[in-house]
Amino acid sequence: MNALDIVLLTGISGSGKSVALNALEDAGYFCVDNLPPELLPGMIELERQRPPELQRRVAVSVDVRSVHSLPQLMPVLDALKQGGHKVRSVFLDASTDALVRRFSETRRPHPLSTRQPAATAEGETSGDQALVDAINQERELLEPLRELSTVIDTTLLRPAQLRMWVRNIVQAAPARLTLVFESFAFKHGVPMDADFVFDVRMLPNPFYLKELKPLTGRDQPVIDYLDAQPESAELLSQIEAFLLRWLPALEGDQRSYVTVALGCTGGQHRSVYCVEQLFKRFAPRGVVLARHREQDAR
């Protein structure tokens, strides 16, 4: 039997699944949008029967539009994995405020919206509240799938940034555990997809040095400056020790993806530096990715 490379793309409505699916198509995947879960085994079987030279990598988008079929999805995924296929699930999420804003901008109804907005005493509509209720309901329905997926928080991501992150995920070599280090700015909020969050604001801040202010944690002068601070080596060693102690337990719990977020004030110097340093330390141990939420958006 020929094993296939299958990406299941799912997530909260309005979180960017169309952008991500287009990125997968550009990366060479055969993409199907909103496929009912009960049809997935038949589709995969048809792909498996194609001659080896014509077989394609497959990406399938499944979301709450197939709400009545969602309970069938988990057993289907288990069966595909047991059949030898490489199945990766990517879950897109965003803050409720961001989702409400996106639906307001596009003026499209939420898939779970079942009633028209009612007028309030002030003459306004209760549409936003109905939308929030629908989003919360969707989160509850998709929570089991979220727990088993690679999660990407798209709240602050531009489309180009999301496309790049999705490509990085699916291009990563297969492994039991993929480790992601992500830098961020606390002033813009903690990433929703973080499994562990470390605050590195106690390190001396290069921002206050005129010659280092315009640079980032990937530039050599900033690296040299932070390398010279005893606190940097101590903090990095403590984070490394923590991860080395607990990552095996997560891998033993069948986790396939762990995101470690490191934050500073602006997401420019200290957090970027720490991510790059930890990436170098862990790269020899398996599949490791580094990404910078604030820097990648520029």
C-alpha cells in the first residue's frame, strides 16, 4: 500500500483557512475544501490507487460547516494513521475580538448563525453578541480536534505571514515531536498557540542603546551584547533544562507539536535573541522551527 502525505486543515471560522489552503495548493498539495469527514476515506483510497508517479500530497479542509459529521472525523483520522499514512492536522485560531472584526468587515454570516440580529432598546443590533455566541459554540465543537493539532494563532498574522508559517509546518520532516520557538511582544498579547510561555524581559534591553535600537536579536551586535550579559546564559540554560526534562513526557503522550513562546516588550531584541539561541541548542535533537511573530510581519 502506498502511504500518502495528508494535511487536515481545520479551525475556527474566520481564522484564515482559505489563505492557508491556498498556501498548501501553491506548495503542491491537491486541495479539497469543506469535505464531509465520511467522504475522506473514499477520497484517500482513490488517491492511493493512482500510479506512484501520479500520486499527490493531499490537503483537506474540514470545519464546522460539516458540524453533523464532525464526530466521525476522529475515528477516520485514527484509521488513516493506522493504515500507514502520514497525517498532520493544522488548526487555525484567533481571538474572539479579531474574529468579530473580520466577520464585520466581510459581512459574511457565521456558519452557526441561526437567527437575524435583533434590535436593542438603543436602536443597535445584537448581531455582535449572536456572533460571539456562535464563535463560542464553534470552539466547543472543535476543541477535541484542536487538542490533537498543530495550532496557529492568526490574530496578528498578515496573510503572507500565515502562508509562510503553514508552508514551514508542512515542509518539516516527519517526526514524533516538532518543537517550535516563537518570539512575541507582550504589548501585543501572548500567542494563543503557545504551550509554554517564558518572559525574558528581565534581561538587559538593547533598545535603550542608541546603536542597537534599530537592530534585532538576529543581528550580530545585539547577539554580542546579550551574550556578554551573565543573565542571558543563565536564563537560556534554565529554559533548556526545563524543556529537556519535560519534552520526553509530552512526546510519550503522543504530542506531535509543541510551541514555546518567549516574550519581551517589543518582540525585537531579547525574545528574538532567545529564540535563535534555543533553536541552535535544540536543532541537533530533531525537527525544530524558529519564528518571530512581530518580525515576520514586517
